[in-house]
Amino acid sequence: SSKMKGLLICYPQESLSDLGAIESLRVPGKEEFRELREQPSDPQAEQELINSIEQVYFSADSFDVVKYELEKLPPVLNLQELEAYRDKLKQQQAAVSKKVADLILEKQPAYVKELERVTSLQTGLQLAAVICTNGRRHLNIAKEGFTQASLGLLANQRKRQLLIGLLKSLRTIKTLQRTDVRLSEMLEEEDYPGAIQLCLECQKAASTFKHYSCISELNSKLQDTLEQIEEQLDVALSKICKNFDINHYTKVQQAYRLLGKTQTAMDQLHMHFTQAIHNTVFQVVLGYVELCAGNTDTKFQKLQYKDLCTHVTPDSYIPCLADLCKALWEVMLSYYRTMEWHEKHDNEDTASASEGNNMIGTEETNFDRGYIKKKLEHGLTRIWQDVQLKVKTYLLGTDLSIFKYDDFIFVLDIISRLMQVGEEFCGSKSEVLQESIRKQSVNYFKNYHRTRLDELRMFLENETWELCPVKSNFSILQLHEFKFMEQSRSPSVSPSKQPVSTSSKTVTLFEQYCSGGNPFEIQANHKDEETEDVLASNGYESDEQEKSAYQEYDSDSDVPEELKRDYVDEQTGDVPVKSVSRETLKSRKKSDYSLNKVNAPILTNTTLNVIRLVGKYMQMMNILKPIAFDVIHFMSQLFDYYLYAIYTFFGRNDSLESTGLGLSSSRLRTTLNRIQESLIDLEVSADPTATLTAAEERKEKVPSPHLSHLVVLTSGDTLYGLAERVVATESLVFLAEQFEFLQPHLDAVMPAVKKPFLQQFYSQTVSTASELRKPIYWIVAGKALDYEQMLLLMANVKWDVKEIMSQHNIYVDALLKEFEQFNRRLNEVSKRVRIPLPVSNILWEHCIRLANRTIVEGYANVKKCSNEGRALMQLDFQQFLMKLEKLTDIRPIPDKEFVETYIKAYYLTENDMERWIKEHREYSTKQLTNLVNVCLGSHINKKARQKLLAAIDDIDRPKR
């Protein structure tokens, strides 16, 4: 448009407002177009000319170009300028005209095409008018051809359909009249879903035909029948609680689903389970109470469950408890199987719903499923709490302290299995049962442990420390009390006869007994399963020798009467030491020598008794882990008391301990002091003025044991009771080894907060058992050789000789004879008791150490000594070592340097000796003083002597 306005440059008077007056525009003709197009053109120059046109020419149509140009003329006109300006305008006009011509030629094909479309549209409209005219004509023909006869045919067909529907309704009414009979048959067959489905269909049909008078009464009757079905359905639901049947429960759930009451059914089911628990426990306990009462009096039926439990007799207590748990198991198993059923069918419903398109029904089903799942999960804890409370009430109805140990363990075993059931049932830790049984167990166990400690003291005081003959492959796992460590516990048998579980996959009780059986079934004990094969076979070649040995031993008056019979505890009925019977004593006597041929464990009847007690303690701890700390604490007291008794009987000797050589380690002394302060009652009689607190503390302590008068430790022929000492000490070491073996098991059940106690017990007590060997065997070593006689022989030797001797002194031969005699005695003792290599080494080490120190003491008694005398000392000692190494395999010889260093110190100068005295504090003041005095005059003067004695006095002063 802006370009066409440029044409006004030449025609300023004309207006473009009237497009119809196209003639007013001077459009170039074809000739002019051709001329314009044929003229050489420069597009860039033409565009510059068009751009040079003033903007005012492109303004509104009312713009007066002539006036505008005239006004622009200057006051003084110049012809040349006017012509130049005119030529410029003509050039601009020519450029615009050429541009317009190009645009017109460019748009001409579009104009021709549009004109053709208009012509085609006009032709289509004419064809449509013809079609409409023909259609109206045909409709008129159809209208005229429809007659009254056709409508009559349709009316007759309608009447026929109505009559057919009436006949169908009459047949349905006839069927409804016979529904009652079929519903009764379905209810008798327990086909609840079918009955409800039929009843609902009948109700729907009745509502359809309610306009018939004969149907009105039937509708109300069907409603009553449906209510009756719901009542029977509730009764059928209650049967699930005790004996779950999958087919029965499936029918019940389908019936409730048809009624649209799945949530109501779940609420009712939980009420039935609660009622079933109450009724079950009451009926079980009532049956036992009435059975034991021996009459049919109905007074027990009116009692509350709590009061009824107090009437259960001790004889029927365990069977009643087992039946009670069996009945509760059936209820819990039914609930477990109910949950399984819902989980299985929920998965099936989810799979089928994913294939369907009914979104509204699916959402409703998901809502019901979620409600049922939450209700069932919540019911787990609720039902388990009810079970715990019922069993707790039963437990509190009787004082469990009246039971024997095995019966009490059996009760704990049943309760432990019940707690295991609860943990698998809902993940609960059974706090109610744990707290109830823990209190009773701790009280029972305290009394039981106190009795066992007194019993242990009696056995220790009557123990003659002879070998209990067991096989070389003896293991504590062969004892009944430790069978539970190899076998999985089962309350259906006693804790010592439980089958080994070799399956790596843990199978829950519900999985194991889901198809049948009961984890609380009590089976008869088989005596043949309780035999123990731990005693060693005899070493006799004939029955006559065996009989003779038995008669000799049986008539032995030295055997205490307490050990000739089985000790039976009046409270528990236990036989703590089954191996002290006459058969065992006979086996012990005839097996003494044969035991020397095998590497059998060294233990006594008392040791075996302690081990059995440990096994019983661990049974209780394994069954009831919450009291693990109390049980382990009491177990530690058994070991403490045994260790203290061995030390008291065989290791305490103040005269030897004062030498500082046979002293036990500081750790052992600390342990013994702790045992004495915490466990040993040192008071002979109770103080009537003592406070109640002191009396209670004394009740927890045990009097110190006394060695049997039958044990003789003063005879040199028996090496001062070496056989008894070996049996006692090595039985303690064996006991410590068994505790070490049991440590992982104890550590597994010990509460985390109490583990430091267990670690301290093992590190400070159990590990010190072998350290008792030194003080006990030191006493034997101190008396086995005549060290005083050797000192007398050494005192008679002349040491200030002037020439080097080639023959050793007689005291060396005397000392070697003592060692040879000691070796013979040791061999004699080994015929009675096998002497382990560590014991033999300690004995030889002690004797050699005492002999070497005696030699140093003899050298320290010398008044005068020459260099040749010192050489004689070395000769004597070397001769002693050479002969001694043939008697013993101990290498190196103990305290060898102790003697050699003392002999060589004679040759030291003044300064070297002063330094030597300060560095060797293992020598006594007397020995150091004598060394200085003997050296006086040879290479030490009096002044040096005073200096050295002063140094010795400085060393000795702190000891005072």
C-alpha cells in the first residue's frame, strides 16, 4: 500500500478511497509495462530512489501533495533547480511505477485461480438443489405407501411378547414358593455361600414381583431366613478358633463376602479368639482340678480362673501346664493359619483384579483387604498378650520352689518353648512371662545354689583325692547334663534328650507343626537313652583278679561311708555324683594302674559333680536367658570354691612362701583374696550381736572346707601326698579347661552389659588355675630332698686349698643320690596316678632350683676360700650338672646362672664387685656379705670391704 501511495506523486488530486474508480488511477498499460520491464534496472538503485521519497507522501489519503510542493518552493525561483527537482521526482515516480508493475504481474496467477474456484462452487450449489428435490419426492412416495395393515401386525407382536413375560414371572413365583426347603438343605450341608446366594436372589426376585399379593409375605420370610443364616454363620466362624479347616473357613469367608460384611466378620473372629482363649484355659485347669479332687462337686465351676489355678496339685501341675500350652497352641495355630489363608487369597484377588476393568469394585476390595490385614496384625499382639496373662496367672497359682530340679527345669522348658512360640507368632519378647518366670527362677536358683555349695563343701571335705576312672576320650558332652549343647531343645522330651538339628535353614514351630502334631506333647522318658558310657574299662586279666580287687576295696575302712552310697538330695532328688556307687569304686580300684597307660583326664568324683552342676546350671540358663547373669555368677562361685579348696588343702604353706620362691603370682593371690572376701565365711559361729545386713551377707557365704583326715600329706614314702596333690591340682586344671571350652556358649547368652564380668572371671580366675601348680608342688619339692643334710656336708669341706683338685666333693654325690631317690619315688607315684609332663617338669624345676639355691647358701657359709677353692666349687657344680642332665630332660637347668654367677663373683675387683652387688639383688644380704668377707685379704682391703658392706646395707634397707 505504501508503494501504491507513491503514485500520488504524479497525481496529487486523485483519491484512492473509491476502489471501484480504478480508472482514476493511471495504471500503466501493457506496452508501458513492457517498456518498464525492458528498461535496464538496477534493483539497488531503484530501492534507494524509493527510500529517498519523503515519508509525508506515505501519510493519509487526505494529504495534498501539490500544496505541499508549492509551499516548499523558495521565494526566488530558479529554473535550473526546479528542473532538477522535477527530474528527481520523475525518477522516483518511474521507480515506483516499475515496482507496482512488478507486483501486479506477480499476483495475476492467484487472481485467475480464485476466479476458477468461485465458478466451481456455483456449479456444486446447483447440483445440491437437484438432489434435495429428488429426496423430497421419494419421501412423499414412502409416506403414501405405509398402510394400516402393517401397524396391526406390530401390535399383535407386542401382545405376544407381553404374554411370554407373564409366563416367565409365573414360573419364578412358583420357584420362590419352594425356596424354604432348599435353603434348609443347604444349611444342613454347611453350604453357607450357596444358601446366602440363593436367599439374595430370592429377595431380588421378590422385590421385582412385589406387586403380586402372594409375594409380600415371602419377602419378609426371606429376611428372617437371612438373619438365621447369619447367626449360624457366626457359630461356624467360632469353630475356626480351635481347629482351623481351610475348606470350612473358605465357605465362611465367601458367605460373609456375599453379605458384604467382611469387616464385621473379622471383628467377630477376634472376639471369638479372645473367648476361645478364656474358655480353653478354664476348661483345661478345671478338668485337672476336678480330677484331683475326686468328686463331681460343681463348686469349682463357679470359681474365677485365678482362684481355680491355686487348686492344682503339685503332681498334676506339669501335665496340666503342658495341656494348657497345647490347647493355647491350637488356638494360636488356628490364628496363624487364618492369616496364611488371607495372605494367599489376597494375592489371588490382586492378580484377578489386575486383569479386570471394574475399578470401583477393585477399590472397595482393596479397602476391605487393608482393613483385614491391619486387624489381623493387631490381633497377633493382643492374642499373645492374652495367652501370656493366662499362663502367668497359672504360674503364680503355685509356689515353684516345691519342685525338684528336673521338674523345675521341665517347667522352664515348657515356658521357654511357649515364649519361642510367642516370638515366632508376633515377634514379641514375652515380657510378661519373662518377668514372672525370671523372679521365680532367681529365687529358686538361689536356694538351689546354696544347697549345692553346702553339698560341694561336704564332698570336698570327704574327698580322698583318688582318680575317677574315665575313658581317655572322655568329654563333658557325653554327660546327660550337656546333651542340650549338641541337641536342639524340645519340651516334648527332657532337656537332656533333645534331637540334634542339622538343618542350616531355620524352620519355625508353626511351619514344623502346621500339618499336625504339637510342640508341647509330653513323651515317655526312655531309660535306655540315659545311660552314660564314660567310665574306663578295667585292667584285670581275669574275673578272679577283678573279684579280689573289688573285695579288697569294698572292705577298705579308709573309704568314707558318705562316698560308699549315692548321696540323694532330699529337696531335689538329684544324685550329684552317680559315679561314687560301689560299681564305680570297684572300677576305680581295678583301673588305677591301667590309667597310667592312657592319656585319660585326671579328675575326681567331686570334679565330676561340679561339672554336672555346671551342666544343670547351663540348662537353666539356656532355657531362660534373662537369668543368664545370675546363673553364670553362681557357676563362677562353684569354680571359685573348688579353686579355693585346692589351694587351702594343698597350696598354703607360710614357711615356704616366706622364702619368696614358692609364692604364687600376684594375680593368683588377688584372686584368692577376692574369693575369701566374697565367698568364704571365716567366722566359726554366728555372732548374736551382728546386724541383719551382716547376717544376710553371711547367708551368701560358705564355710572354708577342711581336708579329710584320710588324706596324709606328711609321709616321705608317698612324696608327701604327691598322688593326691596331682589328682587335686590336675582336676582343677581339667575343670578350668572345661570352663574355657564353655566360654563361647556362655558369652553367647550373657547380656551385653554383663559381658565384662564374664571376661574378668575368665581372665582373673579360670586362667589362674594352672598357676596353683607352682605353690602346691613347691611344697613337695621343698621336702622331697634333704637340703639340710647337704648344707652340713658342704660345711665340712675345706675350701682354702692351695692346689687345684681333680676330684669333686662327696656332697655332690649325696645330692645326686637324693635326686635319684626322688626320681624313683616319682616313678612309684606314677604307677598310682599318671603324672602329666607339665607337673613332672614343675617338680623337677622346683627341686633343681632349691638344690641350686642350697648350693649357693652352702658356698655363702664358707669362712675361708682360695682361688683353688673357687675352682673346686666350679668343679663340684659342673659334676652336679653333668650327672643331673642324665636324670631329667629339663633344659636349661633352672638357676644354673644363679650358682655360676655367684662363684665367679669371687674374682671381681673392688669397683666391679660394687657394681655387681647393685645389679644382683636376687642374692640375700648374708650371701653378699659373705662374698665380701671371703674376698678380704686376697684382692680387697679393709677400706674396700667397708665400702662394699655399706653398698649391701643400702640394698637391704628398702627390704626392711
